[in-house]
Amino acid sequence: MIAALRREARALAAAWIYFTRLPLPLRLDFDADDWRHATSWWPLVGIGMGAVTGAVLTLAGPLWGAGIAAGLALGLGLLLGGAQHEDGFGDCCDGFGGGGADREKILAIMKDSRVGAFAVVGLVVLLGLKWQALAALPAGLLLLAPIAAAALSRAAAAGLMAVLSYARTGPSRAAPVTSRLRGFRLALPLALGALPLALLPAAAALTALGVALAGWALAALWLRRRLGGYTGDGLGATQQVIEIALLLTLIPLAAP
């Protein structure tokens, strides 16, 4: 039991290091299992990131208004997360936009560090929608909606690893945290992602869950058809799109 808890603590620490830019107060030497298990804790990292976003919205809104508060929350989230998932979305825009139907070309473009027109346009739309969505959240959801959207979207993206194989064969930044999620390693992110829904009204929670499931299914079909599996960029793009979809879904559901 102690060994299992220690193993999960190391996996959580690896998730913290991989999915954020926040340093740990102690130095750990992670092994391959730590990195592979880190993805199961990804939604818990999302809960923390969502809590930061919600706190900024709650505290800054009364001082400067919803628009500025949303901009501050968005900027801090990008800083703490290193824009990692947004970068994945931009790479997917370039890859799928410029690669046509050629799988190898798509993968090569996605790996290229240069930013193309498709990525620029896609990121402008993505960040603009997220900014506006955060600014439009009703007062009663300023804290909870970002937490629920961040956690559930990460759970949905992690769920792709249960039905798809990793599409790349060569070395890549995402390779250490890739694995085929099964059993406890799959149940953990799903449970963590759904946990914040318990604090939402039943209708809102069920609708949000349906949106996340639909996003997961569409992403799985798209990635399987175009790439034959998932990539780190694909997971990041899926997380970003589902997160925004959840925020947009919750806004009208909470309206009086």
C-alpha cells in the first residue's frame, strides 16, 4: 500500500512538471513508469489550473470589469501552463491545414517548430473565443465553470489514449507520457475529470458530460482517420476545443 501511494505521488509530481511550468519544491529523478503514469493525473492538474483562472476572474472582475479580468486569467493560465496545449492546437491547424490527405506530411508539419498561417489564424480564433467565454461567465460560475471545463476536457483528451495508439514512431516530446490507458490508469483521469460536475446543477452537469463525450468521439474518429492514432499535439488540441465548448455550453445553461 505504501509503495502504491509512493508510486502515485511520483506520477502526480511528474504530471505537475510536464503539464505546468511551476517548479517542485524538491528534486526528483523520474523513471519511465513515472512519466507514463503522469497522464492519469492530468485532470487534477486541470483542476488546479481552472481554480487559478476562476480565482482571477472572481478577484479582478469587481476591480476592472469582466473583460480585463478574463484577459488577466487567460494570460496567467498561458504562463503557468507554458501554452503547451495551445501550441498543440496551433500545430494541428498547420498540419491538417497544410498537409492535405498525406499522413506523413501532416505529422512532419506538426513537428516543425515554425508557425504557419493556419496556426496563427486558428490561435487568434481559439484565444479570442476563450477570452470572450471567460468574460461572459455568470457570477455564480466564475470559479466552478473554469475548473469543470479544465478538468473534464483533460479527461476527455486522456480518454483518447484508451482507444487509439500513438501515431509517431520516432522520438518526440510527448513520447515519454504516452501509453494505452487501461483499468485504474483510465478510471483515475475519468473520475478526476468528472469530479467537479458534482457541484453543478444536474442539468448542466449532464449536458457538459454529453458535450465532452461528443468531443471525445469526434476527436477519436478524426485522429484515427487522418493519422491512424493520436499525437501529443492532437491531445492538446482536443483538450482546448472541448474546454471552450464546455465554457460556451455552461454560459446559457446558467442564465436566469
